[in-house]
Amino acid sequence: DAGVIQSPRHEVTEMGQEVTLRCKPISGHNSLFWYRQTMMRGLELLIYFNNNVPIDDSGMPEDRFSAKMPNASFSTLKIQPSEPRDSAVYFCASSFLGGVNSYEQYFGPGTRLTVT
Amino acid sequence: GQNIDQPTEMTATEGAIVQINCTYQTSGFNGLFWYQQHAGEAPTFLSYNVLDGLEEKGRFSSFLSRSKGYSYLLLKELQMKDSASYLCAVIGMNSGGYQKVTFGIGTKLQVIP
């Protein structure tokens, strides 16, 4: 299995631009998580989906952030407009809730976002 | 809300044993994880505890006391490759009634020769 796939791996953009991050979870997993990691705040859960349905988006910082999961094999996290304080590493993770190791999450390699 | 505390940095010697502590406060506790994260890489799962006691997995062990809101990760026979950040994460209930995973800031472990 290829594991969780994220693209792009690095993104540099100017303030005000739209940014779209993409994630392909592990085939067969039914839950998908988006995290943001910074030195100051550590790893923060932004939103998670179960069976393609958003379950908890309380971690999404503000309306500039939105996430979708149109099908079981693809999700996007969009920031519009982007701001310098959004600079961070964004991780996508997937798991199979309901299985023996329900809470073992598999993380993608992350997208390092820099907003100038 | 949820609150997790763990030391920010630790140093230990190759071949030794190190214990990384984690204390937490949460409502609706439903388990605690430990993840390892090497610099510039993604976190990888180490352990999951939901009942009190010690879970051993090779050189790594994780302990949980739910009444004390306390866990530790024990690393034995330290190797240089164990230099990494170790993240404690708790599953609890948020204000909306959903289960939520909250990560600690991580403990950066440096293993020295």
C-alpha cells in the first residue's frame, strides 16, 4: 500500500491567494483527519470525516478554512484567502474506525505551507 | 476542554532507559496514544492505552493511570535513532459531544553517545 498521499509537499504563496491541499487516504480506511502543526501550538486537529461525512470541524480556525471529502479516496483542505499566520505543516491522516486498531492513525508526509 | 502536559525536551544516553511523562485533563476519556515523530517527518503510531496498566511492545512500553490522569512512555536500550519528538495524545469529548483527539506539544528526546 502506498500509504496516505498528500500533495503538494511544499507550497509557497502570497498573502491573499487561495491554497488547496490534497489528500488520498489509505484504501479501505473510513476516517480521515486534517491536522496543522506549528512550533508554538504543536499538532492541532482541524477536522475529521467518517464515511466521507464531516463529524467535527470545531478545530477549523475560521471561515477562511474549508474541507471537503467528495468520495472515499479524496479530500481537500482549502484556505481562502491565505494569511502569513497560516504558515505551518498540514498533515492528513486516515484510520479504520471500528476495526481492531480503530485509533491508530496513519499520517501522510505533510504539506509545508509558507504564506509570505 | 482538554489539556495535555509533557516536558518539552529530554536528553538521555545511548543504551540507557528514559521515561517520558504525560499528564492530561479531559472529559469523556476514551484512550491515550503515543506517537513518534522524527524531524521533518510525519508522526508514526507507537501505542494506545485505554485501560490502566502497562502495555509492552519491544523496547517501548506505555503506562496509563486514568484516576491520576497520567501516562508515561518508557524507552529501553536507547539507540541513536530514537532521537525524535514523542507526542502524547488523548481522546476525549469536546463541547459539541464529539470524540476529539488532542495532542500534546511533544517531548523532544535527544540521545547522546
